[in-house]
Amino acid sequence: MTLEIGTPSRARVVQIVRAEGRLRVRIDGASRPVDAVRVGGGAWSLLIGHPVARSYEVAIAESAPGELVVYVRGRLVPVTVGGRFRLRRRGATAAGAPSGPQRIVAPMSGRVINVLVKAGDAVEARQGLVVVEAMKMENELRAIHAGTVREVRVAEGASVEAGTVLVVIE
Amino acid sequence: MRVIRACRDMGLASVAVYSECDRGARHVRLADEAFAIGPSAPTDSYLRIDRLIDAARTSGADAVHPGYGFLAENEVFAAACRDAGLTFIGPAPEVIALMGSKTSARHAAMAAGVPVVPGTAQPFAPDAPEAAIADEAARLGYPVLIKAVAGGGGKGMRLVAAPGDLASATRAARSEAGAAFGDAAIYLERRLARPRHVEVQLLGDLHGTVQPFVERECSIQRRHQKVIEETPSPVVSAELRARITSAAAAVARSVGYSSAGTIEFLLDEDGRFYFLEMNTRLQVEHPITELVTGVDLVEWQIRIARGDRLDLDPAVALTPRGHAIECRIYAEDPDAGFMPSPGRITAIGAPAGPFVRDDSGAEAGSDVPIFYDPMISKLSAWGADRRQAIGRMQRALGEYDVRGIRTTVPFFRWMLAEPSFEAAAFHTSTLDELLQQRQGESFSTPNEEEEEVAAIAAALHEDASRAGRVLLDPAARWVRQDPPYVAPRGGWKRQARVEALRS
């Protein structure tokens, strides 16, 4: 089976070959034997290479259809599987051109402490919009791009759930 | 859990209290008895003095240890324990009140002949006019720090660089202080240039003996909150140690201090130190002092409360044996401005092995609630010297594997390898400056090798799931629950294989 796997820096073509009950993986043109066994805590132990094998502990979770997060030795690597990968360049959201209205959502449940903008205000990129308190800390939510506030959907003192749209910016 | 463990070491029974969301928490399961004290919000449970006293009475407990959060520095709670005939494991309520007010604590330090950071002599009441605050700020000179009189942990604290920012910073500090401590009174302090935060742990008994310990260095702070502590301080000489620990002991003696406490100082670039404040409780960073002295501070708190005499050898307390470092690991996403990351921990692999101590209540399947401080572990490492301690901490951080939520582990892996940390060339603003320079750059960027392994693992997973096998983490909440599709014709063989693989 040949798959296209998107990793943060680039897409990689990975081919899996089974022969005589053994597993070989060809990646970036190099072919190596892989041994995978299930270990505790829902993780897998991979031994890559033969006779000298590099040892890795990995765990895999599906974050969305076609998207996985792979923990490699405790480090989180987001990957996409199959032709659907989108190469997300680092910092693209901050530097790229704005596309469509920005919806500023509450990243967690909490209480709105302060609303710093009102509809019609012009805002700069990274300007503070709303202060939400959760877990005893105040967190300022900021604009991603410059724009104009179209809508403020919360008032000070309101309790919000994670994912609630607080401010819409055009 | 730290207190329950000390009780068990001493053969004492322990009683835990819990709020609704903590019913399944480890401290509840570890204790001999446990009492529900109300809903999850702290104001309805952990801050309810009446319910805590009731629980203590019902259980027949002799003494109450207030821990290091919530009511640990609350004189009303300490007095309520005393009035109920319970031994409060901490200083007397009058001493908590005296040292808990930042302004009266400064007076106490001055009276003991210890220098203080120049600042307001009297606190500003919540309704003090802005003009009076502005006059005082101008007298001290900018930049000034606004601090909550009842404050601690960086809450209710604001740095003001210029007069124009004073009014809004005052409002913010008052609102945060009012919410966190129920007291919106504030005071001002001059901001020293590039100071270090050096603090002295001490123990006092009920017979007038006060024993200071080797200093801790806590300058690695993010927005005035300590994130890494170490002991001894890499910049404190034996001569300075003798002076700063004597100064701390003098302040504690002058107020009749008993139990564990910590006096915090700012140390300027010329080696002059200034009294900052006193924490009248056990501190989060106490394990590193225990690691370099071999003294169990919680056991001593209990013994002191029982009336035992503090008979520690001063040389043991003041001579560091090796070096220890602690990282406060939080359920926060360092790649999203350290935003809290509550949720369910799907899997956790905690570090262990030689000279590593992990004080943690987190476990697989447990939730990090939104209601409390999101600290999940106090990870400490010991070495014969600083370099070895750093190496062991890096090893321990490399082993720390938390899934389901984001943690600050990736941040610590970066921080411990930072040249300024390795060189111990830092002050209390160094971390904030370093973070600003990074401009939000990710701490979790995988290297080529990790990406390649992730790609191989993902391909194997995809291959296996198409073949009807599952390589997913079964604890993860996003695991597909549907059984794999099985072709109707000739499918029995494959079905058998699926079941064999799952069992």
C-alpha cells in the first residue's frame, strides 16, 4: 500500500510492503524493516531498521477524518493521511491574507471579564478583544488580522462555553 | 497528596475534603477518610470555612493542614480552626494577618533591620482617588509595580511603565485582586532593574526557635508566576547566603513565626537584597529544599504543631548537598500563549528513575477541571551539581508523555536547553523577554526524524485500519467506536482475524 502522508514540514510518500510475515516501509526512497508491537497505555513500540533498530514509542489518535496526531517519544506531530493533506505552513494564519470574517471563539469555558471593543471598531492584528477568565487566570483573546468589528456577541460577566463565538471581525 | 503521604509516613490517619468535580481525584482515594464539601466552584467548597470545620469535627480530626492553595494563608480560617478546638498546622492567625498584608509585612521587615524595596508606606483602599495613586507613583519613579495587598502568585499585579497606563492598570489590578482574594486594596512598589528572585525557606517552632534553609532561586517567571525553581541559587555565595538567611530568620523571629514559611527577596545586580514579602505557608517549590537538605518539611510542620522542639542541625539546613531543580508543569498550551488546556488526560507516562521526584495528581482518564489552578505536576530532579541536575531534568522531561491535553512540557524542554538558563544568566523578566523574542514560535515543532517516524506510524495505522485492525489509542476519546467494515462474502476469515487482534 502506498500512502501520501502530510507532516508539518512537507508531504511524504510511504509504501508498506508485507513479505514473509515481515513489514517493510519505504519512505523518501529508503526501505527499512519495521517491527510494531502494542505496549501499555495504548501506545506502540516501533523498531525501525535491521539489524540495528532505532526504538520509538508512538501513540496515535484521530483528531478529524483523515487527520491524526502522532505522539513520537512524547512529542506531538500532526499528520494528514491520503490525498487530502493540506500543507499548513507555520505562521500561515498570522501572516497570510485574511479570508472571510474572523470568528473569535472562547477556547475554553469561562467568564467574560472585559469586552474591549464594540461593533464598528477598527482593530489591528493582535489587538485585544475580549478578556475571559478561566482556571483563575485572565486570558486576553486577540484579533488574528486587522479588520472591523462586525459583531460582539457577549457582554461582560457572561459565562461562555468552549467554542462560543464571541466576536466577529471583517 | 503531599500532606497525606507525610501523615502516612508518620503513622497518622488522614482525612481529605473534596468538591463535586474532585470526587474521583487521587487525594480522595489516597486518604483514609474523605468528606464532600460542596460544588466545584472554590467559593462553594474549598473556600467554605464552615464546611471545612464541619468536616474536621465530624471526622474527629485533631489537626488541619491547609495545603498551599485556597485558604493556606487565610487568618480567618486559621482562627476558625483554633476556635473549634482544632490544631491549625501553620502559623498563628495573628502572624498570618500581619505578614499577609504586604504593607504591614514591609513594616515588620524594616523593624527587623532588613531593607525593603522602596514603595508605598500605607495601602490604597479600594476607593482611593486616582490622583493620590498617581502622586505616589510619581514620587517612587516609573516603572512601578501595582500589587494587591492581599496578593500572591502574581495575581492582582501589574507593571506600569508610564503615567498614561496607571489608571487602567490600577483598575485591572483591583478587579483581579478583588476576585482572587476578596480584597481590592493595592500598593505600589518601585520596579528594580533586572532583579533576581531569591527566597529563604524557614521553619519556626512554638518555643522561639527559627531555622532558615539554603536559599531558592525562582527568577524564571512568566508574568510574575514562578515556572522553574532551583536551589542553591547559582549566584549566591556562602557569604551572601549567611547574610540573607540571617535576615530572613530575623524577620521571622521578630514576628514570633512558627511552622513553615518563606521570605522572598529581590537580589539586585550588585548583590544587594530587599525584602519582598512573606508566604506564611508551605510553598509549591518546597520539594527542592527537601532534596538538597534531606529534611521533610511537611513532617516538621506536623511535629511543630504537636509542640515538638525544632532540633535540626543548622549546618544540615544551610549547607546544600548537591543541586535541585523543579519545573511546575501546567495544563496549558505553550503554543497558544499558555492558554489553559483543561480536559481529559487520555494517557500519561510520568518520568521516574534515579534522582527524579514527580509530585502529581494527574492520571490517565482523569479530568483537569476548569475550576482550579491547572498545575498537573511538580517535577523535581537532583544532581551532585547544577549541570547534572539539569541533565536529569532534561531526561525526566523527555520521558514525560501526556496525551489528551496540552501541557507545558515542550516549553520546559526548550527552556532547559536555553543558553541563558544553562549559564544561569537570568533575572525575573528574562523569560518574558525570551518569549517575546520568539513571537509565538511553536515549542512543539517536530524535527525531521520525529516527522519521519510519525509518517511511518500514520501509514501503518492507515494500513492496519483498512485491513480491519486498529492501531489507535483506545483511551483517546476520538477513537472510532464503529466496528470495522467486513465484506459480506468470504468475510468470516477476516472477521476472525479482527477479533483475534482485538482480544
